[in-house]
Amino acid sequence: MNRVSVILFAVLSFTALFAQNYKEGKYISAIDHTIIIPEDGNLDEVMKVSSEWAELVLKQIPGIKDVRYLLSHTESDTLNLLVLYEYGSRDDAVKSGQAVNELINKNWPDKNERDAFFARFRKYINPKDNVRKAYKEILTYK
């Protein structure tokens, strides 16, 4: 095969693969949290607070199809927690964002309890340091 044929074959193969696997739908939101573990804290408490948030808020939102927590491996007191949220559509993501405040007020109706929870949360994660991105799935490989 000459070079032009190889390039043409590669382009056509990729195009066929792309057309076969292209998806409309899945909308993925990613939040990269920087976690700083203070001297009086530990990773277990970070995961406990994150799990409480997931149980009381994230799992209660119908528009969220899946949530994945990915933790960087590090020996230091600073690490990254990447949280991936999967939605059926962008509209589901927008509606989910609107539902968060309602669920916060429902699950922590007492202002002091709510403030105490978020103080524990912010002990490790400063929301101002979060990096947020949104993606739309277009290809899958299996």
C-alpha cells in the first residue's frame, strides 16, 4: 500500500468507528476538589463527609445517573478528589443544580447543624479552589 492509501484507509476507518459510536446524550460534569488535610484532620473524615453529602444530596437528585469519586494517590497532605457526575442531558444537569439547595435545607433544616456540616466540609475542601468542567460524551470504546 502506498502512503495515500494508508492515510485514506485510516481516515475512513476512524470515520466509520466515529459514526458507529457517536452518541447524543450523556452529559458529564467534573469537579476537581483540592483537599488539604490539616494536622487535626484525616482522610477518613474527608471520605465520611463526602459520603454524607452523596447520600443526603447527590443520590436524591433524579437527574443524576451516576457519580464517581476518583482520588489521586499521594503521600502528601494535599490531594485531588475528582468527582464525575453523569446526567442524561444538559437540562438534567441544570435541574440538578437547582435541586441542591432544596435538598440542603431538607436534610439540614436546623441552621446550626447545616453550618456544622459545611464547616467540616470546608475544613478540607475550599469551594473557591474547585475546578469545574462540563463534557458531552461522543465516543465510547469497548
